[in-house]
Amino acid sequence: MDQADGTHHRAPIPLGRMRMLSDPAALSKSRETLQAVIDAVPAMINVKGSDLRYIIMNAFQAELYGVDSDGAVGRTATELLGAEHGAYTENLDRKVLTTGEPMPFFEEQFRDIDNVPHTMLTTKVPLQGRSGGPIGIVTVSLDISQRKDAEHALRDSEAKAQKTMSLLSDAIESMNDGFILLDNQGHPVLYNQRYREMYPHITDLLDAGTPLEELVTACVERTGLYPERDDRDSFVKARIAAWRNGVSMIEAGENGRWIETRDQPTRDGHLVGIRIDVTERREVQTALEQSEQRYRSLFEAAPISLWEHDWSEVRKLVDSLRSEGVEDLGAALRDRPELLQRASAGIKILDVNDATLKIYNADTKQQLIDEYHRRLRSSTWPSLLQGLHYLTSGARRVTTESEDMRLDGVPFHVRTTMEVPQAHAQTWERVFAAVEDITEARALSQQLRFQAAHDALTGLVNRREFENRLERALKSAGDGRSQHAVCYLDLDQFKVVNDTCGHVAGDELLGRLGRVLAHQVRRQDTLARLGGDEFGVLLENCSMHVAERVANALRRCIEDFRFAWENQVFGIGASIGVVAIEGRGQTVSSILSAADAACYAAKDRGRNRIHIYHEGDVELARRHGEMRWVTRIQTALEENRFELARQRIVSLPAAAGTDTHYELLLRMRDEDGNLVLPESFLPAAERYNLSVKLDRWVVKEAFRLLTLDPDHLERLFLCSINLSGVSLADEDFLIFVTTELASTGLPPGKVCFEITETAAIANLPGAMRFIEVLRRIGCRFALDDFGSGLSSFAYLKSLPVDFLKIDGVFVKDIVEDPIHRELVRSINEIGHVMGKRTIAEFVESEAILRALNEIGVDYAQGFELGKPELLPKHQY
């Protein structure tokens, strides 16, 4: 409407309703004018005709495409961008032309002529001809990866915004920030929905085209932020002045929000306003300040050594070497020690915490920092080369181990974890390092490695390590490089000592005998305790003639050995089987089996003698030995002469709970009704594939007994059932267990299957599948004899068990042996960190129980808490 004063006021144009009403000819005629306008807009803007050829392209887009605006006119996107991106763009354009509908606000990825990636927020709008049909398409793409730059460019180009309103309207509406444009009379002519949301109390005035002074006054009055009239007037004047002079400020908004105003007058008197909700930014800034305070507090209070470095000079050196064309930085630094020394001298230590002073025996921070700067100038930082290797490869966190020295000159081992914050990933201006004193841990680790490979009783190599060395010897024999032999020793009268004087005396005998035998073998030979009273000797690079001589020397040594115990003197003998390692068709298992058979042959021939293994001459010994047990086991299964016993597993401290928790143990009755313990028949069962049958019997019988007594089942916390390694890899056995659970209706959560660490590792894929399937339906799992192997902790992450049963070899000696006590403590702590509960076996005294309580072990099992009790077959 024309006003009396001759001015013309119009209501603001809603963004979603603006259309281009020109035809192609008119667009071409006004190209120069439009070009001048849109070249100032910091967004990709182009106009295409219905033939999808560019009519107009602004300078911003042309620069990203690597062409000039005039050179783009008349060409297609395919011609400018290539087939792939051109086809993508033109398919979208055709869709808009075909449907006549705009495609607003979609994100797309774009790489400019310099291959720099951009994330674009694109809107495509059809141009409507006077006849009503689409005659072309307008595309506006905002670079939202650098929105702040886009906002700045938008303010600079606001003077031309009125002329390009129809092209920019969709883009402005898509902004996350509020936007408003006032004409040179201060009337709002364009504003987006976000602006309306920020100022809901004046939307009616915006729609009415109310001038700036009235808008600001009404906004202040309606919000009620300034109850005093003078205060309101003062703020209104200041706010209008900010508009006119392009001053940014932060003001209070609705519902406790904070809004940053960025106002800018244009050359022709228009006013452009951007409104940014900075509530989260202010909160983040406050949080960052609080975080920095907390960081400093944590830095100083941390119990481990923390360092703050500046490695910017090191980064400059690395960059200079790369600019010189050096590709292998590690080799360059190794070949030129002066470069490594220069890098070390470039490290600046900014700060250390109080814990660092204690670890390095320093009095003050400055004393330690000065000393380390002196060291860095005279020698390289420990493990600097290794750290640089990781950092230059893009890693931001590096862990190294090295030897360092305290200020008093005492050397010690440290584990250093360095991390570069994301903000300094390119400059290395700030590098943090956590330093741990691992001197004791290294010593313990070495002790663990030794114990993992050696028998705890005799100190000799254990069976696993013996088999590993045997495997290596077998490979060398298979290559034809060497000849080796194995001796398998079984003591003949050892049971007499055990029965007469007890197991303590038997253990002492084995320890003394192991030391005696160690002096009879060559330095390159391996003497091992294989289990019980059985020993093995691996004779490397040894002919059978020499092996026979060594075996006889060992036999005579044992025969001459006398064991004195409590005024009694015992003599023992040994049966020895000797097997050649030739490599042809042999395996570790077959070699040990043959040596075992040869040993049985020596026993059958009268004991205290040796027998050289030859294929085919030990069948009788085999039948009289293990095959005899095979027959007895099969007969016992047929005659149902197996029984179950249970042993309590008690929660610690012992009074903490009364849940019923126990382990089921297998027992066998021989032909005369005498009880046979599993160590007598299980080895033969495992070797001759009867262990799965035994496991099936145990599972079936256990499930049957558990379901006989509902009251007991209701009180039951957990029933543990042992499984052999062979069963873990047997898919039919897994099906059998799940079928039994389903048919009996036994709650799976009441059942815990125990598997030995050795069996799990030997059949790791099968064990993982077995555990995964049964845990999914509710069963739980315990890893038995944990800690007996070198790789215990390495495999623990792969086995999702619920309980760790700490090997009783460590538990029974924790009162007298501090190393075993620390081993139990370490296993318990690691188990708890990984969310697993721990069970200690072989708890045979009150002192052991007290020690376990102090360590924090969850459960205990052993004679001190209850001996195994046979179960009647009809009830619990």
C-alpha cells in the first residue's frame, strides 16, 4: 500500500512461497546483473535451463570447479565435473524438472578442484515460466563444513541479498541460526523460521513489518527483562545503536537461552542480522573451565607419575626431514645419531605431578625438570625412536617400556604411555606421558614365565614346555637336519613311599630326585616332570646308541639313590622307555604314546630296566596297561558303577552367604566294590576317546538327580560339572547338553560347567562356540586350574567365563610362599577387573582361608571347608 508520504511498505515475503517468474530469454538478458549479485554470495549458486546447461554460475562455485563463470555458461555438469559426479547432479536436476517439486535441504559430498572435501547443504528449486511449467532449475549449496565462514560471507554480501531473494530464500530458511534482513527504513523484509522461534513474543510485529525501533522496544517490554523504565530505555538505545553500528553482543532470550547477535549495516542502508543460540557454547565453555580445574587437580593428585611435554620442536624436525624427501624416518634417525640427539634436545618438559617426585626421588619439580633437560641435551630420551615411529605413523597414543634412572642414580624399568590431544595432533605442542614403575612387575613377569614352563614341585620343565620343545625337535628331525630321542621314566616303588610316609614325603622324594637327575643329562638336554612320578628327557642331537647309554646312566642313578625319611630309608627304581625322533609320520602325541608304551614294556619285563621302542613290539604292554583300563571303564559304564560326589564351594567371607554351591566329582567302583579316584582312570579315558562317554553319563546323572528334589533345586545356587577338552569340540555333545536341559526342565542358570585352562586353549574355537551357545541360554562357566599356563591371561579375553578357579598349586602354599600369594592376588585382581568371580582350590587350613579373605577371593573350596561326599543315586 502506498503511504501518504510516498513511501511503499510491504509485508515480509514467506520463504517457502517465493518463485522465479522469468523465462530463459529474460534470464539471459539479466545475466550480467544477476552475475554481479550472486558473485558476492558465499555459496554455490547456479541456474540451468531445461536442457541442463548452465545459464549462470556464481564466482564461488566457479572457483571450486576450477573454471570462470563465463566459461561455465552453456556447458553441462558432466562436461565440467566428469561422468560420475555429473551424472549424479543431472539425475537430481531431471527429477526436479520432471516433478516440478523442489528438493530442499539435502546433504551431499563434494571435492573441489584442489581435492578438498566439502559437505554441502543443497536446495534445488524449479524455475516456473509464465505458462506455469518448469523452464529451468536453481541450485543453492551452502558449505556447512565451514558455516562460520559462510555466515561472515553472508554478512558481507547482504547488500545484494534483496536482488537474489528468490535464489537464496531456501538456503536462508535451512540455516540453524536466526536470520533477518531490514530495509533501509528499518522494516523487516525477510526472516527465517529460526528467527521467529528465537523471538516468539514479537512474531506478530515481524509479520506486520514493524520498524526496528518499535520492534526493539516491544521486544524489551514484552520479555519483562528490564522492569524499570529507565533501564528499558537505556537498553533499547544501546540495542538500536548496536544494530546501526554493526556491534555484536550476547543477550538473554526465551526460557533461559542466550543469543549472540551479529548485526551489520550494508552500504545501501539495509541491516542484516544473524542470531546464534550460544547457550550450549556458554555451557561448554563453563564446563571446559571446570574441566581444566578438575584436570589440574587430578594431575596433581594422581598416584602415578604424570608428565606434560612440548614436542613442537621435534615435530618441526620431523616435518623438515619429510620436506627433504626422507621417507623412512626411523632409518634416518638410526643412521644419523645427531638427528636423534637433536630431537631429544628439542623436548621441553612443562610440568610433572607430585607422584613423579616420589618415583624419581626428587625434592622439587624444578630440580627434576632441570635434570631431565640436562639429560635430554646429553643423551636421547628413553625409547624416543620407538615413540617417534608410532607418532609419525598417525597414532596419538604410544606405550613403550625402557630403563630409566632416578635422580640418586638407581636404575629402574618404566612403562611410558604418551598421548597427544586431538587439538595438538598436528603440532605436538602438548604431549602427556604417564610413567609407571614396572621394576617389580617385570621381575614377577619373569617369575611367572619361569613357573609357566616349570613344575612347581621339582623346578624341572613341565609337560607343556616339554611338549613345545619336543615339537621343535620333531620339526628339525623332519627336515633331516638332526637326530633326537626321548626317554620316558616311571618310578617303580614310588607308591611305597607315598603309602608309608604320606604325600609330603613323596613330594620331597620327587624334588630331591629331580635335582639328582639334572646332573646326569647333558646341558642341551631337557629333563621334565611329566606328571605324578613320571619324568621325560629330550635328548637333542643324539643317536640311539648314545640315548641308550644315557638311559642306562639315569636308571643306575635312580637305582643308587636312597631316600631317608623319619628313620626310614627307601630305595627306588625306574622303568624307562626310549623312542627315536625321526620325523617321518610322527607327532608329539605319537612319540609320547610310544615312549609310554615302551615304559610299560620295561615294567612288564620286570621293572628297573630300559626298553627301546620298536614298532609292533609293545602291543602286549599296551593291552596290559592302558587298554586294561579301557575295558574296565567300558564295563563300569555298562554296569552303572560310576557315582557322583560333591564338594562345597563356600562364599568368602564364609559367613557372607548360605547359598548352596558345590562341584560334582566323578568316582568309579571297581569289580570288588572299592572306590577308584579319577586320576587312575581318566588319563586312559582321555587318550582312548572315552571321556565324552563319561561326560555324557555325568551330565545325564547330574540333571536327573537335580530334578528329583525340587526343594533342593530351589535352594541351589550353582552346581558345577567338569567337562573334558574333547567334549568341548564335539558338536554332538553340545546338542546332547541342550537337549537334556530342555527335556528335564532344569533351569540353565543353576548349572556351571568347569573346563580346564589347558583343554580350553587346546580347542579354543570349539570351546568358544560351546561356551557361547550355552551361556546364551543361561548356563555359566568356570575356567579350572587357571594360572597354570604361560598364556593364561592372553587367552582370558577370548573365553567369556563367569568364574576363575585359581590353580591349587598356588593356593596351597600362599601362607609360606610370598610369590604364590602375589600370584593369587594378581589373578584375583585381574579376574575382578574383567568382571569374573574367583574360586580358590586346595583350601586345606584356616591360615589359607584367612589369607584368601585378606586378598578378596570370592569363593573357596577344599578340605578345610568340606571333603567330597558321595551322593546316593536316588536323592540329594
